[in-house]
Amino acid sequence: MPADKLPPARWGPDVLRTLIASLALSSLTACSSFGASGPNAQAVGGASKHPVGTAPIQIIEVTDAVARQAMAASRSQLFSETLGDVPPIGSIIGRGDVLAVTIWEAPPAALFGTQAAFGANSTGAILAASSGVTQQTAIPEMMVDSGGMIQIPFAGTIRAEGRTPQQVEREITSRLARKAHDPQVIVRIERNANSNVTVVGDVAENSRVTLTPRGERLLDVLATAGGVKQPIGKMTVQITRGGRVVSLPLETVIRDPAQNIRLQADDVLTALYQPYSFTSLGATGTSAEIPFEGTGVTLAQALGRVGGLKDDRANIRGVFIFRLENPAALDPSVAATAQRTPDGRIPVIYRVDLSNPAMFFVAQSFPIRDKDVLYASNAPLADLQKFVSIVSSMAFSVIGITNSIP
């Protein structure tokens, strides 16, 4: 009678040992795969067969030329190149500006003979002459009306819009020359309603900052608004001028004085808090989301921040960067034929071969971007080692069990 048909009570030790070993081996061969942290290099290399939506994935080997193309596409537009450093604004009067006008008259004063204050539309009588001292008359602050005009007692209606305070002074003096005794006039812009910059975003105080002939620069205006509320390395400043919008990391503006440009009237300065990060997975030193500064990091820096690769697991020929890429960062021949996702980008996997020493120089210029996934696959021998470890463990378990059977 076959052994498997014998009653358990009649099974001998040799039969039990054979049965245990057979069950262990059958369970081992039934395993189609071992646990892993992600696809192996071969599987990633075949990812072009699995599109993202309707856009096939592009597999691109990282070379010096590819790194240069990606670096050029990731270079931020500089304020100095796109907007320029405009000259300081002149003291040009506009509608809504508030002016202060002061008039002096030499003795014997005939028109402004005593201390007096006149309203913007006052047409009071001529004053009596004073006692031989120069008289000063301060006219209350007046706003340039919707027609660009102001009213000066005894001088009448004067156009102020589009003129400098000095030009308005000369016209007032000219009109008073035949009425007052050697009049002297000073016109000042007390509050400028037309030369303002709007500051919004993650600043201490959203406000409108008035520009002066001094020529306030970006950091001056930002400081006037109380500065930013978040760490400088995570802040981006955006300037909206007319139909143009240009952004730069705040740290770049601080490091490069050429980017600390003068602002002009009606600019909108926005401070944006943008915490950039990439995700590290696989056989790297750390599997985590890694934050980085607005000025960016390179592949070499990213590998350093995750603790490098695990030398007992990682495939140095199978390091990958997963990215939805801007078409401008790719070779024109690839970008022209590649299908794109609905937002206009191309799914790309960059493959890095770190067995090539020259790649460590390339890695110093290849940029890592926000939301990239850095993945290091397992080496083929790592799976073999895992297989041998499992077999050894099961073998010792079988030996222990069979030795315990009398």
C-alpha cells in the first residue's frame, strides 16, 4: 500500500521527513515573486508599454546633453532680463494727488500781508499790507480734481496733472507777479495717488506702497510691507506689470543685486510661500518626501540628502527620476512626436547609470524639480540573495523538525 494511503499511526519517521520537505519546497515554488519596494530596472525599462492616460512614457538615458537641456529649461526668467531696471519715477503730478502749496510775499506785502489760510476754491479779498516783514501763507492741502486742475487764490485755476511741482510753482508765481509783491511759491506732493505698488501675499501687511523719486527697489518695498512671514528659502516673489508676470525665488533676489530691480507705478508684488519637495523611494538611504529650497537642487544634492543608495540592495545602473516634463526640456525631435497629458506635459522616466564615473559630474547639473520621484531599483543579486535566504531559513526549519521526529 502507498505511504500516503497508510493510516497516520503507521507513518514512519522517514515518511514524515519526506512529507515535510515536500510541503516546504512546494510552498516555495508556489511563490511567484518576493516582496519588493518597487519595480526592478527591467520592468521600469519596459514602462513605455504602459501609458499615462493616452500618453506613452518616454524612457530617456541621462547624458551631459540631456542634463544641459533640462537645466536650460528649468532656468528661471530673471527680473533684470524680462522687466529691466527702470529709472526712478519723476515727481509728476496726477489726478487724485494731494498737494501742499506755500506762498511767500516780500515786504511791503500787498496781497498776502498777514498770516492767512486759503481753501482750494477761495477767492477772498486782497489783504492789507503788513508791517514790512516777509509773509508766508500756507494753503490747505488740496487734491488734484478729476480734470487735473487745482484752484489757487488770486491765481485761479491751474493745470497740475502731468506736470512737475516746479512747473506748477512757476505758473503760480507768474500769475501772482502783478498782484503780489515779489511772490515766491513752493509746491509739494504730500500724498501720491498714482505712483503706488501693491504688495500682497505672505507678507506681514498687505498694503499699497508709495514710490518716491528715490527709486524704491523690490526689497525696499517688501521691507516696507513688513517683510515675509515664511523662511526666505521657501518664498517666491512675483511681479505683475501690465500683462507680464515674472517669478523668482526670493533667495535669488537677495543673492543677486541685479534682480533687486526698481519697481514702477501700478506694479503688483506678490510674496508666495512655495514649499518644494521630491519623493525618494526604493533602495535609497531614506524613503520619504524631501523638502528643498526655491533655488532648487541637483541630482547629486538630492542623492546626498536621502543618504545615497543602499550598497547591499541598490542597482547602481537602475536609478530613475519619474517626472511629468515640460516639452521645452526635451530634445525637439522627442517633444515633437511625443503625446502629452491633458495639461500639456510629457511623462518621462530619466535613467541614471551611476556605474559610469562621469555621471557624477552630470548629476551636479541635472536639476531635480518639485514633485519628482527619485527611485533606486534593487540589484538582481539582491533578489537572488533574498531567495537564498528564504531557502536557507526553510531548510534549517525542515532539518529542525525532522530531527525532532524520533
